[in-house]
Amino acid sequence: MNEVSSEQIRTFLQQYILEKSRAGGKDTPGELADDCDLLLSGMIDSLGLLDLMTAIQEHCQREIDFEALDPEQLTVVGPLCRYVSGQLASR
């Protein structure tokens, strides 16, 4: 996958969360706000975060260095999308 914008990552993230919510019998979320914390909102748990990181890498067909992102920003939609996009652009 070539350059990927943060909006494309957000679209993938939105679909991923929607599918996981449906599969888990949870209410499906609306549009993910830039400041939405996926962990604090209960959309994912710590294991779900690991699954999400793997899913993002598989979707982008690249390894992403998530350790370089501030842990407090890792579960927040906007910073996560911008970080992943930036990581992909720098390679």
C-alpha cells in the first residue's frame, strides 16, 4: 500500500470498530471523533488494542513502530491515525 492519509486510516478504524462491536453484540458507534479514546470509551480493551495494531499493520501491509507513539495517544483516534499515516509516509 502506497501513501495512506490519516482519513483513510480513520475509515479503516471506523469499519474495524463497527465490525468488532457487531460481533461482540455491542451498540455500534457513530462517527469516531478525533479525540475519541477507544480504550476509555470501552470500544476496545487491552487485548483489543493488540488486535487493532495487528489489523492496522495487515491493512497497510507494513510494520508500524507503535512504540514510538506516546502511550496516552495510542488509543485516541486522531493522533493514532496521523501517526500511522506519518509512519507510512516516512518509509
